[in-house]
Amino acid sequence: MPTTPASISPSRTPESLHELMQASGLAPLVLRGRHLLPVVQGGMGVGVSAGGLAGAVARLGALGTLSSVDLRRLHPDLMAATARLDHKTPDAAARINAANLRALRREVRRARELAQGRGAIAVNVMKALSEYEAYVRCALEAGVDAVVVGAGLPLDLPDLARDHPAVALIPILSDARGVQLVVRKWEKKGRLPDAIVIEHPRLAGGHLGAARLGDLNDARFDFENVVPQVLAFFKAAGIERDIPLICAGGIESRDDIQRLQALGAAAVQLGTAFAVTRECDAAPEFKRILAEARPEDIVEFISVAGLPARGVRTHWLDKYLRVEPRLKAVAHAKKACNMAFDCLARCGLRDGHADMGQFCIDQQLGHAHAGETDKGLFFRGAGRLPFGSRIAPVQELMVWLLGAIMPAAQPLELSP
């Protein structure tokens, strides 16, 4: 296995990161003709991965991803215009959704300015959102390089993107069966995925691609099973164009990338490791909570979206899990949305589903973004962080992942 020459040290240019990648024996991620670093920054809402983080990642020559969810929280003028709206205001949902779309356009523009024409910019949209179609169309019209969709099967994505053939379409799936279903449906629409994120439910953070908590440890999700099965399906189906596979969950080092590329994957995706970088768009306290969480602090639960989820057992989450049985026992009727807009197409709290979570996810993630540990829900992956509890620049994280070089004593700065 190739090793990094001692003469190569952390450098200040995106070009040198490609040299570091090559010296490590890693291959680039080729996405619609773009040769990118094989490290993708995952989308994280609410407001955790916005234009600042995505732009910083793209500027280094990789794929940076904004999460589309409730980005108005990053814009004081949009929050001031919508913060006092409640379910008694007839057009509250429309006004809040319009503000969020405006914020998404602003954040895409901000990411592009920071990227300076390097790398690629993606927007992640949850299929489970009530305004899913509007967010996808907005991202496409804003000029993103890719649209990434998870939290559901995006069978309609080729239709929504029909007028934007140059934009890469990337579904997030967790097993070979899901890949086969999406590819076969998309083929009938005359489109194939430009890449596929394979997310491991036992290792990733946030909403997880499994039907039940008991499925998280199912071997069908292991990369060693999924990647060969998917590649075999491509071959059997006669799919000649290369569809890069991006493995997400539990990635900690260059060795992980080498192992997964040897397996047939093209790249890896990380979320939490980017959430604790200096460029992350969340508050410093948010980063500290994630960085200092111990393995025993990380817990799985059923989200309000009805999906398994993984986060940090903070004061709020610990209290919620204690009272959850009582909340579910009285969940029986639809009620007005706490936030005056329907962020999820199906919401356990709003719709009175006793088998789903009973909290307002937008509200709790918003508190987390602000670093409020007593109210916030802090999503987190199960793996270790490369730098422990240290909050490092994005560039140092990339140098570690591509070259296994620990950061220098002084933080590296990217040349303008």
C-alpha cells in the first residue's frame, strides 16, 4: 500500500491536497467530469452546514454540502420578519417557507463566493420535508453543482431536475435493495444517479436509513456487503457508466478511505468531523458538545419523523427519553405545528402518531445550533473524531484524511 513521502507536508493550496491524495495512493472522486478530493462533507441541519462550511470545503477542491432546512435562522432580518408568526397567522407557513427559500439562495451564493470556483457545491434536501419539491427546485435554480437527497426514496428527483441536466443527482441509501429500486425507477425516467451515498445506520449521525432501531446492526448495511453487492448489480444490469459510491459513517482516517476504495467505493462522506471544525456554521458551544461527547453519551432513539436517529444524550434528550412513554400514551390527535409551518411531511408530534417521536425537531435543532444544551438536540455520529475534542480548521482535517499527517503546532491558513 502506498505511503505518504516524508517530503510532503501540510500545504496551503488545494493543488497540494491533490498531490497529497495521489501520494497516498488515493483516487479522486469524479463527479460529472469534475475531479474532486475523495472526501465529501455531509449536509447537516438546522444551520450546521450552510454556506460557510460548504464553501470552505469546496475551496479546498472537495464537495461541500449545505443542508436546506430552516436556513432563515442564520439571517437576522429573515428571523425578525418571521419569528413572531404562529399558527394563528393565516399565511404563517407560506411566509416562513418563503424566508427559508430566500435564505437558501443567499447561502448558496455565499458558498460559491467562498469556493472561488474550486471544488463543487451541493444542497442536501430531506425527502421527508413537506417543502421537499420547493427546496429541490430552489437549489437547482440557484446554480448548485449537485442535489443530494436522503430520509426517503427520491424516486421523483429526475422529474424535478429535468430542466437541469448538468446538475449531479445523488441519492442517500443504505443497502443494495434500496439502490436497485432507485436505479431501476430512475432508468425508466432516462436518468441514472451521478453518485450514490451509502450511509451506514450503525455509524452515521442524524436520521438513519433503517426502519427500526433493532435494524441498526443488520449486516446488510456493512460496507463490505453493500459495496460489492451494488457493483455486482451494476454489472448485471448492464450499467456501463460509472456511478461513484460514497461511503458515509465511521470514517476516521486515510486508512479508512484506502480500505473503502480498495473495496470499490469512490469516496467517503463525513458529517460530525466537519461539524466540529472552525468553519462550521453553528455556535462554538454546539461544536464543544459534539467534540467532547463520550461513547456512552451517544444514544439511539426514534425521531419525530419516525426514523431511528443518533445524538448526544444532553440534559434535554435525557429528560425527553424519560417522559417519552407518557407523551406517546396521550398522542392521538393532529394539532397545530409548534413552529407555524410544517417542516416534515409526517410529524409524530403534530400528527399525533404514538409510534413516532413527540418533540419539535426544528425547535430542538435550532436550540442546538445556538449551543443551548438544556434545550437542544445534538445529532452526532457514533465514531471517534480525528482530533479528539480539538476544534480544528477544515484544512487540517483534509490533510489528516488524505495524508495521515497530524496538524502542525500552528493552524494552517489557506492562501487567498
